Amino acid sequence: MRDGVNKVNTSLPEKKGASVSPSPGDKARLRLHSTTLFTHNREVIIEHEGEEYRLRITSKGKLILTK
């Protein structure tokens, strides 16, 4: 746990809200509902190429991604 944010398992469990569904003209993409990411927190840490990014829900319900 870092800064009050739990690190989560990187494997993706089959849950309601997570699906792979092709859109017209698109290849299959993983689609996650925000409630899947923000189960008990308003902020998650995303690790990408050795860097940490924070995805958080603002007080107005918008999403902000910061490095």
C-alpha cells in the first residue's frame, strides 16, 4: 500500500463490468466499467513501462490521469 492506494493483482478476473466486445470497425478491445477499477478507492495506480500513473475520480465525477 502506498499513499493510501492498494496495489492490485495484475491478472484480470472475470467480473461483471469487464468484457471484450468488438465494436464495428474495431478489433476486440478490453472494456472495463469504472466501478471495476475503483471498487473501494477514488484513485488507482497504473504502471506503464516502469512509470507510475495515477487515475483518479474528481469531486465532480470526472477522470484525471497524471504522472
